Amino acid sequence: MRCDVIVTTGEMAGKRLQASIMRDTVENRYRHLKTGTGIVVNASISPIKDYKRGNFNYKNYLLSHGISGTAFITPNKWTLIRTSLSELSTLDILRLRAVKYKEVLIDKFRISGLENNELAIASAMTLGDKSMLDKSVRDRFSVTGVSHVLAMSGLHLSILYLFLTYAWGKRKRWVAVSLFNILIIWAFVFIAGMPFSLLRSAIMLSVFCMLDVIHRNTQPINTLALSALIIIFITPESIFDVGFQMSFIAVLFILSICPKIVSMEWHSSVFRYNIVRYLWKFIVVSCVAQIAVAPLVAYYFGRFSCYFLLSNFIAIPCTYIIIICGMLLLIIPLPVIQYSIAKILSLAVAVMDDCLIWISSLPGASIDNIHFNKTGVFSIYVAIIILCYVFVKRKTNVR
């Protein structure tokens, strides 16, 4: 079994390691290992090895997430001990408590009747716990181009924020309400493990909440830049994180390109209908976001998903249902209502998963083994920017 451990004594005190603990199938002592368990280990600490898949640098990925080394631990090389949280830093204590609380919330999902893939996908999409996802599910979401709904991102936080603002109604601009919303947003980010995509979104939403209270207009791109500067200032190594790069470039493209395309006046009577305009905005945002991250996905992972638009048409609405039902399931104490909500959540997960299974089985679902260097990535982005500029300029001139 693989887990993260925090060293509390010796030269490596305070450092985090990725440990691989061999399971003892006779005594099954590994079953006693829980979050926060103390162990004494006799093992060698090895530097992180780089396992490359495409251009993805696994070593940099672990380093950017605070992992300093690795250790392989055999069954006879560790023993359980009582340990005090006082030996950990304040941040590590808070993280540990957040993980324990996350486990309590996952148990609530289990009690409500969720199991197997439904439990794994719901836990990943609402709490950021991907430990129960098997390889087939991860591959399916990757091939169909909807991995972003499994990885906690601005989409998930935006759904939570929309849910909160709708629940508060006319009181949403009260100072106390805005502060409460900010508190809930950051609590969600902390429980989800503070991925860079959520940190970016949380900073942007916090700024938006504060400016909304004083009736000031926000400048989204400036807020995005502020978010990036804050994260890089606190953790400079985050700039090498794939999730950080993809999150910021996707939002940058959405903020800078989508408004220009969406606001165009198209010469068709169908755009008079709100449902058509909504679908059009959805298509534009999905395409722009996918185009924005496609060069990075191809560079790091050597893959391009061909049916991403179809997949997102199914995954995004299901994501709204799953996240909102997940939140309601955790806050509503009545078992009868919990059971009904769990049924809706399970149905949404099942529909999404079955549709993605079908899409991933289609011919040419993804193009794999794509190889190009950093110069190629830069050239593709330059070409995309030029094409977008020409497209928008041409449509503007036609008008």
C-alpha cells in the first residue's frame, strides 16, 4: 500500500515521504494503519525517481507537492507507536484533521447507500478523494477528455458558490453572508487537499465576494493574475506543477476569448431563444477550455481526446447534479431525505459513467503517442492565438 508519511525525528524531521508499505497477508497488520497512525520504521530513504510518461516529470510533480523522498517498507520493518500531534507543524496538524474529517464524510456517503464506482466517483468529485478510483475509471475519463471533473477545479468550486448564493437569495450581498461564503469556500478547499486549481478559484471567488459587497466591478484577468502571484509567492515550485499550468491557462483563455465569441451577433433566428444561447455559451466555453489545455495534455501525456465536446455535454450537467446532491447529502440529517438524494446522486453517476464507457469505445476516441517538444508547444499556442484573433476580427468586420 502507498501512503504519505511525515518524519517527526532525525535529520529529515518535518519532511514528507511517499512510502510503499508491503502488505503482510498473514497477520494483516497493515489494516491497523489509519490516517494519523504513528509508526517506527527501519528503512532507507531514497531520492525520488523520475518515471516518465510522455514529457510528464513525475519527480517534479512530487517535489511540487512537498514530497522529499521515497521509502520501501517491508512487513517486519515497522511497528505501531503512540504519537503526539504536537510533534507536527500547525499546517500538518490542520491537514491531518482535514483528511480525518474527509473520511467521516465519506463514511456518510457509505451509510446513505453509495458503493463501488458510485462511491469512488462521488468521493472524488465532491471531496477530492481519488484513492478509491480504479485504473479503468481514470483511463475512461482521460480518453473521453473529462478528467477535469474528477480533479477538483474551479468548476466544482463555482458550483458550490452558485449553490450558496442561490440559497441566500437577496441576502447574498450582506457582509456576514459574504464572509460566511468565503469561510465555506476555503473549508472546502482545505478538505479537498488544497490543489492549485482550487486555490486559484478560491482566491478569485474571495476577491469577487469582497468586491461584490462594496458594489465594485471585478476585473477577472487581474484577479487571475493576483491568484497566480499569491500561489507562486507562497510555493514557487508550483509553477512546474501540471495542474497549476493547465488550470491557469484554461481560465486565461476562457476569460480573454469566450466573451468576444459569445457576444457576436449571429445571423440566425434561433439565437433568439434562451436555451440556444445557453447551449452556444456551453459549446464555446468547452471548446475554448479544451483547446487551451490540449497542447499541454499532448505534451505531458501524449494524448488528445477527439470526442471531448460530446463527453462534456454529458459530464458537466451530471457534475452539477453530483456536487449539489453530495453537498445536500452531507448537510441534511434526515435519513429519508438522504436516501432519496443518494438515489439521485447514484443515478447521475451511473448515467455519466455508462455514457463515458460508450464514448471511450467509439473508434478514434483519442489520439495517443503524440510527441513534440517545448518549442512545439509554444508554436501551437502562438498559432491558436493568431487564429482566434483572425476569427474574432473577421466576425467583427462582418458585423
